[in-house]
Amino acid sequence: MADKNVFTDRVRIEIKAGDGGDGCNSFQSYKGKPACGPDGGDGGKGGNIYFIGDKDMNDLLPYRFESHFKAGDGERGGSNKCTGHNGADVVLRVPRGTLVKDYETGRVICDVFSDGEKVLVAQGGRGGKGNVRFTTSRRHAPDFAQKGQKMKPHAVILEMKVIADVGIIGFPNVGKSTLLSKISAARPKIANYHFTTLSPNLGVVNYYDNSFVAADIPGLIEGASDGAGLGHDFLRHIERTRMLCHVVDISGCEGRDPIEDFVKINEELAGYSEKLASLPQVIVCNKCDIYGAEENLALFQEAYGDKYPIYPLTAVQGEGKEALLKGIFEILQTLPPVEPVLPDENYAYTNEVDNTQFEIERLEEGVYEVTGGLVDMLCRNVRLDDADSMAYFQKVLRVQGVISSLQKQGCKEGDTVIVGDVEFDFIL
């Protein structure tokens, strides 16, 4: 059974847009007039799948317990030219900053970046046409209707990335959560042991009349970029930040070297992506009230004072907080705002294909199969037990060049041709 307390920021789910309703094959009839012409209505459109941003959601936990979502199917058309009802849409709420990716290709479909932002991801199938739509000057009583468009299920990955201006990073137990609690109203769990924090914590930091969002990013240790600790789970959240606040335990009270820790974390950032390694950083030398901190601080300032802004801090008492906030805010003023990830393609899942496209494959001696968008269209439109419908089928094969293409590939009279559900002998 899944643990409801586990932070969930990446899930795989399956979505399916609704099928279009079938068109109706119907004829009017009155007393004394049993057949007064076609009156079959169109089928309804299938429901769509949408994703919408929700600022009140903190992770993707609901999708651990339910992972299959299907929109409503369109209703079948009715007599008297009545169109079937459209299928019900499905709207899936996700946290702000959730990427929707295609599971098979990894392509980014959309980035649900803002609260209330609604994105169409899977479009419902078109309803089939009723038989009244197939009347012509030469076909007065078509005894067939079009089937609704059938939709396929698709697997997608939902990947949440925290949206914050400042990412607070560093080795476990260096005081990241304590710092966040002192500069914002956030109240993360704080304790004197490693991996106290198991999920990113967000806090709004007020600086006079301005504010910014800071995130305490847990789980970074040596080897994080290769998946050690909680590295792969949380390095992705730093990608959203505009700058980094790198906290080091300057006291070395756990027997660690602050300079060595600083170097290792930056190596992990570079190992994960060049973007992370290039983010502006300020260094917070925490635990300055512990014995040995003063000497280590001098060594740290000598090593990195020319490259990074360094702020001594005693996070528990809040000493040095004002200078740190002033330095962070000044840097943020020079940086562009957080931008959404652009999709690899602007598309939603549909069954839209080129209705003229086809391919011919020789399965074995004397057997040929025709596939493609043209075949999908014919499967929806053709009824094998109706003469008019079959005449339409044969005409399309001639007009679209299927017959001539079969001949070019060596298909002879008497050979078998498969087109969707139809199998027939090739006769010129």
C-alpha cells in the first residue's frame, strides 16, 4: 500500500480522450408512408482531457492512487436528425510547474505553469455523420452512416518542478530548513540529523515592500547527479530557480571540510546540467557561533571571497539575516523572471491523420495489405452490406491511386488485397 506521507513529484498515468459517437442510420416514416427519406443524425463529439494548474496542490500524490483517466464518449446520433450529446470532458488538476511529457518519446507536451492555466492534452474523437449527410442528387436514400472516431489511450509522465526564485542548497544538516524558517513564514521540520527534510519546502520571503519565493531543496550529497541519496528526485526542482543560496556548515562540527563540501555540491550541479552550474550563487556560512567557525570562515573567504558573495550567519538566532536578504534581493533585481518550459511541439493527442495517405505492403506471394490514413477513413465510412457504401469504397480506391499503386507493386488479377477489415480479390 502506498505511503500517503511520501512526497510525489513524478508519476506515470494513462489518459484517453472520448470516442466519437456513431452516426445514425434512420429513415422517416409516417402512417401510410413507410419510407419518407433519411433522417439519421450525427454522433456526438468525444470528451477532451485537460490539465489545469492549482496553486493549492503541493505534489502529485493523488495520481499515485488513481492513474487511468478516460473522457466520456459521444452519444450515438438519433432519428429525426438529432445529434448525439458530446462526451464529458475530464479536467486533471496538477501543481503549478508540472510538465506533461509523452511517455514513449519523452517530448514535452506542455508546462502547466500558472494557477488556473488550462491546457488541452488529448482531443476527443469526431462524431460520425448520420445517413442524412450522405444524400446526393443521385443517392436519395443512403442506407449507411459513418462510425465515430475511435481514440487511443496514451501514457504520459507528470513531472513537477518547484517554481521558486531562490533555491537553498547544501549538504544535509547544514541548516537549510532553519534558514528558511527564519527568513519566511514557512515551518519545515527541523532536527539535528541528516535527511530531516524529504521534500522541497517553499516560503515567501518579505523584504520591505517586495517579496520572493525561496525553496529548501533537500537530498543533495556527493553522487547526487548520479542518483545517490535523493539527488535525482530533487535536482530537477533547482532548475526552476533564478539563483542559489548555498549553505555550508562553516564550523565543520561534524568533521567535514566546508570548502570540500562546497566544491562537491557544485560538482554535482555541473554533473546534472550546465544550467544549474551557471546559476548565480550566494554563499551562506552557517553556524558561525560554534567553536572553529572563525578560522574556517577566514579560509573560506580567502578561497572564494573574490568569486562569490559570502554571508556569515547564525541561522538559529537569525544573526546576519538582514545582510543576506539585502544581497539576495539585489541579485534578483538583475535576473529575468522564471519562464515556463516551452513544449517540444504544440500539439494535443488526436487521431488526425492525412485521409489521402496510404502504404502498400506485400505480406506474402499474392497477398497485399493497404494501411494508412486513407484506410482509417474508409473503415469509418464503409458498410460491407450496403451496395452504395461499397461503390463509394471502390471509387475512393481508384481516385486515390490505390489500384494503380497495387499494379505497380506487382499485384495481379486474383491476388488478395486487405484494406482494414475488408479482404477482396483483385479484379481489374
